[in-house]
Amino acid sequence: MPPRGHGRQAMRNHQFQRRKAQLLFGLLTCELLTLPAAADVIDSVRMAPHRVVLADGHDAPTLEWQLDCKISPAAVQGGELIEFELHNRSNKSLAIREVVLFDWEHGLPSESAFYGEGYTMLSQSGGTLGQIVDLTRYSEHKHYRLPVSQGFHAVYGMMTITPPGSQTQVLGFTSCQRFVGKFYVNADRIQVVVDTEGLELPPGHSWRLEELFVGEGDDRNKLLEQLAGQICRHHPRLKSPTYPTGWCSWYYFGPRVTAQNVIENLDVIRRRLPQLRFVQVDDGYQPWMGDWLETGQAFGGGVREVLRNIRDAGLEPAIWVAPFVASPQSRLFREHPDWFVQDDDGIPLPSNKVTFGGWRLGPWYMLDGTHPGAQAYLEHVFRTMREQWGCTYFKLDANAWGAMPFGKRHDPKATCVEAYRQGMAAIRRGAQDAFLLGCNHPLWPSLGEIHGSRSSADIARKWDTFAYTGRENLMRNWQNNRLWWNDPDCLLLTGKLSPDEFAFHKSVLFATGGMILSGDDLTQLSEGQIDILRKLTTHQGVAATFDSQELGAGRISEADRTLYVLLNWSDNSIRREVALDKPCRLVDFWSGEDLGWHHRAFVLEVMPPHSGRLLVANAAD
């Protein structure tokens, strides 16, 4: 029976429930652990659309393959888990480009809120089903030139849809062991796809595909928490006891940083900021991409002396490495061209021919993680830096180039996910107990491979960048302290921005619950700015949850206190209200101002443009 109510919206809601049943049960062969006793389930199975697309773009005849699934309830009520296995029933090998697990008309309102992750950390999508937009400046299709089905928008790993006044739907792949899971979406249809990269499935053989989670509920945050828990079943989190804190040279000094700059900032940390632990030496110390153990012009060629100064100050050295790329001039590339991804003629493939060519010292070549020589080299580099250079933190940048789905690799049967994971295994062997931060990395292939994940593009001393990166970070709050520690990039407290804009920025960073690194020259900070850094490091690793994807009002539920976040992203003053859990006295976290007792809600009648507030709730006895 359709739900109670009249009109077009009621009919759309009913259509969506039928399509959801089709999504959950639409396979030719299904082993059902739980089967709802609904008549339309059987109809949905009979009409279930799914396809196997061959490398030449044509659909494989249905008699040549069989797709089995097993459906079981997720650990928490409100979700289902679906496992897939593809069998080649023919007498020939099938070169398969992708498997379309589900393809259906969703029947949802065009104004339904939409969110989807990117293949790389630098990509996100949002907006509505009627107008899906890139939330970032680096879309997979336009920037990285990854293929997408014509007429669709592609997202990777997970997506959420929230129709007006209705429950949120979450679809997410809980595993990325071998294949990349993605979604093609437009205003009318959704396709759930596993990318098999044109690999051959021999006759009589089978592939275990990636597991899918499908959830529905009133609380989007709870559904995402459940998805994270299911992901960790397949990809246990690399443990780090607490989020890293520290200082990064890049955002103030850039490539011009000197040893004296580092020493002066070390002195400030030792005297005034013992809460900071790591000191990160960024890009520029190497002569070419790939030659990580050789010295460039930075620090007069004495990067190891700078790292020793950091250790002597009682702090921990952190260093930037882009392990999966090399410049054509590098010794690594010149001496070992066979260690790199090749083109069809067996020649190393420059990245600019198939994807983005790199931002410096390019065009880059992509190290092949399946090659034994490349694996040995990666392990040697990180073991040397860990044991001889004393580095206990590695910022791994440009990691996406280790998992780009282009070219030919040493192991022709390996997917790009397997190639990347083999390279990362070599890095982890060499790095041992060091903290690994993924940056510009492939998100789902990095699950279980890194301790921290950059959750936004680079920060800059501009309001539009504060807002741009702030939204990126907060939309990924569900990942923090579940899959890894999120890295919202550095705190900036100097520059030509207004006090309200700095208040917005620092409140967003606290609300991420993630890593805290300063990007300023610490010698130039006032005592008040130093105090802000101290306060930021007191958060307990809990990310804020927001009432909606508008990200206007959020709540942080720490072990012994509750904090409320209020943000104004607009260019105009607005009224902002946040509901309170219980009567409490509110105190401004940054200034210490007592805001008095409040019962059901706290209201800011006039919140200035580009501003943020962070409030601490002190409950009544």
C-alpha cells in the first residue's frame, strides 16, 4: 500500500520504497539471509536490471555470466550488507570493464540533498539530485580525466540522498580490497558500479567483488557512523593513540625556509607551546621528485642537520614525501624506467598524457607498486628516513598517482587498488611505527593504510579558502577518529582577514576533531594567538555533528562536556539558533565570556558575515 497522504510527493515516496527494494534484491541469483515478506520484492527481483560491460563497451550476453549475492542485516538496525560474486559461465575469457550491480530510476524529487565522495581526497560532490555540483576545484572527470558514463555524474565509495522531509539514504562500499566501487547519478537514475579495469575473467573462474552497505534512517550522522563501522570490519584502522599536533614550515616560509627559521620556531615551541609535538619539513629539500634521499638546495643541502636540531629540541621530525611519482630528470627514473607504469608500447607513461601531469618538477611518471624493484626502493627510502634520519611522521603527498587506473603494470593481473596497496605495504614496512598522513591520496584504496587523512585542499590566508576548505573538512567529519585522524590542514592566525573570519576558521578546525598544526611563524604570534593554539589542542578528538548539510549549527559531545558550533558562511548578517540538550550556562570558548543560562535553545539574533562561534555548555547541578 502507498503511504498515507496525497499528492505528487506521496507518490514519489512510494516509488522510492519500491526502487529501494529493487536495489536490495535485484539480482538474478540471491542467497537471502533475511527476506522481507513484501509482494513487491518478488516483482523487483524479476525486473532487476544489472549488466556486465566488456572492455569494448558492449554488454556481455547474460548467458555468459552469473552474479550471485548474499544479503544480511547490518550490525545496527536500519541497514543491509550485500556481498557479490561474479562467475564466468562461458567457455572463453571475458575482458570486463565494469559490473553494473544495480541500475534503476530512483523517482526522487530533484531537490533532494546529495553528497558523494571522490576517488581522490581532493574531490567531493554535493548539491541536489537535480543539480549535482563539484564542491571542490579538482573534479575527477575534468581535472584527473577519469572516465564517467555519459549523462551521469560519478562519485566514489559512498553517497547520501536526503529528500525533503524524508529519511536519508546511504549507499557505501564497505570494502576496497581489489576493485573501486562507484556510483553514476543523475536526476533520474542511479547506477551502482564496480570498476574491473578491463581485466580478464577466465572461463569457469569467479571474482569476489566489493561489499555494499545500504542504509535508511532519520539520522544521517548515525547512518554514516554505521557505514564507518562496517568499513573497519574489512579495513581495520591503523592505530594512533591521539591526534598529532605540531608546526608546518610551508604556509609561512614556503620553499624559502631556512634552518634558522626552523630553529627560531623550535625555540617558541619549547618555551611557550609544549602542546605541539611534530615539526614538519615540507617540499623542497629534494633535488627532483623521486630522489628523496638526495639533497637539494633547501637548507644548503643540510636537511638532515635540520632534522637533528628538531630531535635535539625534544620534538619529533616530520617530512614530506611524494612516494609514487618521479621527475624525468631524477636518478630514480633515469636508472630504473622499468619500475614505472608503462604505455601500450612498453615505454614509461608520463602522467600528463592520461591525467594531471603534476604541479612541480613534472611531468611526473607513476611508480608501479607491483614491481619488486619499486617495492624494495620504497621500503629502503622510508627505512632510511625512519632509522637514520629519525623521522617519526611522513606526509605522503600525490599518493593518487600510485592508484591511477591508466597504463600497464609489471603484474598484468593487478588492479590499480592492488598496485597501490602493495606500494603502501612496502612504505609501512620501512616506516615501521611512524605516523603516515595521506595527502592527495585515493580515499577508499587508502582505507587501513594510513593513520591520518588530509580532508581538504591546501589552506590559504583568504576568506574564500577558509570557507572552501572548511566545508570540505566538515563534510568528512564522519571519518574522523573512525577510519583515521582527519587533517584539516594548518591553523592560520596571521594575515589580512577580519577577526570574524579568523573566528570562523579556528572554530571550524576545532569542530573537525582532527589534527592541529600551526602554519604561522610562531615568533610573530601574540600571546593571545598563542593561547588560541593552546586551546585548540585541548579538544578530545570528537568531531562535530551538524543538523543538516547547511553546516550552520553543530554539536560536539566530548566525554565531560558539550560544545556548540555556530557558523555563518554567507556574506550577510543572519540569525542563528542551536537547540540545547538541556538547560545550561553557556561560555564562549575563545574569549571566556559568560553568556548566561539558556534552556531550550541559544539564539544569536545577529551573527556577522563570515563568522564563527564556539560555545561550552556547563550544565546545572
